[in-house]
Amino acid sequence: MTKTISPKATPKLDFPEDHQMRLAVLIDADNAQPSIIEGLLAEVARFGTASVRRIYGDWTSTRLTSWKKALLQYSIQPVQQFGYTQGKNATDSALIIDAMDLMYTRRFDGFCLVSSDSDFTRLAVRLREEGLVVYGFGEKKTPEPFVQACDKFIYTEVLRPVDAVETSEKQPDSKPPERAAIPKKVVNLITKAVEDVSEESGWAQLGTVGSNLTKVRPDFDSRLYGFRKFSDLVRALPDVFELEERQLPGGVAIYIRRRVSLRPRKSAP
């Protein structure tokens, strides 16, 4: 009997610290904007080396004109795919076929799929079944199945650059944008992650909590709430969590614990 592998049960690759992951970056030009490309490649560089950079679309169409400058600047290989039938997305099929061909070369540790299209959900699942890491990139409108099928999903809204010069010229006296309020559901999500990995004392290593969050919610990203790092987000919740730095053999580690409110004892009758 063939055993079905759940996408969440896929074993992760155990890479040594000095290993640079070889990644294939595949972009769906019909469902991505060129304004994200600099931030996208910087994000990919955090995970590994973009050994392959390909973008798929019908380059005879004027709709993709804005992409052409980015292709030259960032050495991205365009893959031509004609739209043979109106209403059918041939680009998706071309990207999926290439992804499978690259997978069977066994030369890659993971894939970066850039699209807001749910049609790539099964591809993400299949790549993970093969033991590869899948990073998804798409807009907030990306359907939940594709988000959950990835090991990590990054919303491209946080990758778009802010034109500080243009903003200052238009609004010279404007204040910097305030951070978004941290939703209660996010606080609850962090609390649950702390409880899942904490010691009996209630303390948990912050890095382990962050990893647990990503497993539960691949799209969790502190930048969505205006914080560059997860630790910054937690520090913005001093009434909920307390942090402690500990000196370990490998260096300093940050630990987190749910803050317990002290309640006055009831007086004896």
C-alpha cells in the first residue's frame, strides 16, 4: 500500500551551519509585480543561494513590459510561454513542468515559488514530499491552501520598497507611519507556541518559539505588524511576555515566558 505523506509531515533537511542552500527561484510574471524584485532576492539570500532565477510569461504581451528592465538588472532568465487559448493559463503549466525537471536533477535543496495563484498548491506539496524546502511568495490575497502548503510563506507587501524621497517631498511635515496594532489572535498564537515548546518553568528559547510559529503558520511575519524582528514584536508586548537573556556555550540566547499576573490572595474568613 502506498503511504500518503501529509505536507506538514514532510521531514525537514538537516543542513550544517556552513551549508548554503541551493535554491531555484521560479516567478509567475502574471501574478507578481516587478516592484518586489529587489526585496524578493534579498529575502531569498537569507535562506540560501539563488542558483536558478527564472520568470514565466508571454513576453510578446505589453502587460509584462514593466518586468523587462528588472530581468536585465537582476539576471533573471525569461521563459517565453504563449497563451495558446484565451482564458487558460499556460504560464502555470510551464513553470510546473520546469520545477519538476529541476527537482529530478537532485541539485537543489529548495524552491522559491513566487505567485499568488493557488494552482501551485499541489506543486508545493509534491516538492515537500521529495524532502525539499519550499518558500512561497505572494500577495495577501493568496489562497490559504497554497500558503499552508509551503514551509514558509512571505507576503510580498513587506518586500516593496518605500520611496522615502518622494514621500518627504509630498509630505514634508508628515510623521513616520505608526506600527500596526498587534491583533489578539497573534498574541494568542505566540502564547500557544511558547506553551508548546517551554520547559517546566515556563521559559522557552525565543528562536525555538519562532520556528514553532512558522510550522503552525507559514505566513507568520513580524514585519506585517511593523516590526523588523520577532524579538522586537515580543518586546512590544511587555504586559504579556517577559524576556531573559542567558549566556550559553554558543553565545547569548533570548528566552521568553508568558507573564503571570499576580492576583491578591483572598483573606481567610
